[in-house]
Amino acid sequence: MNYLDTSLEAWKSIQGTLNKRQRQVYKIIQDHPLCSDKEIASFGEIPINQVTPRRGELQKKERIIYAGCKTDPTTGRQVRLWFAPKQKH
């Protein structure tokens, strides 16, 4: 089983437990590990005010985890990075 197979498996496992926007944000984080809220918004063409609540919900559901910080090249500020670990079945 390769990375794509395990990602697809994890994606299928959460289909029934997350709403549409949560699934969209989760998929972006899966496809772009170690991304910030701003990057999630950009990758998904989603307004940031729709990203941050969904990301927070995913974090509470333990679908994603905080994975450190980096400096945002535009603002020069530290931003949090998010990662979607493999889900247990």
C-alpha cells in the first residue's frame, strides 16, 4: 500500500463524519502537509473566515494536528502549520 492508497483510505473513512466544508479543508491539509490557514484558504479558494472555524473543528475532532510554525513570507509573522495524520480504522 502506498501513500496515495493510505490517503484515499483515510479520506473515505471520514466521509460520513465531516460536513462538506470540513471535508474540503481536511483534503487540502492532506494534499498540502504543513500548511497554514492562509495557505489552506489559497489552495482551496475559500475565504479565510470559513477556513479557520473548520480547521478548529477538525483539530477538536483530532483529524488534524498542530505541526509547528513558520514565518509567513508576506506578513513576516509566525503562523501555525497543520498536518493530517493517518486515521485509525
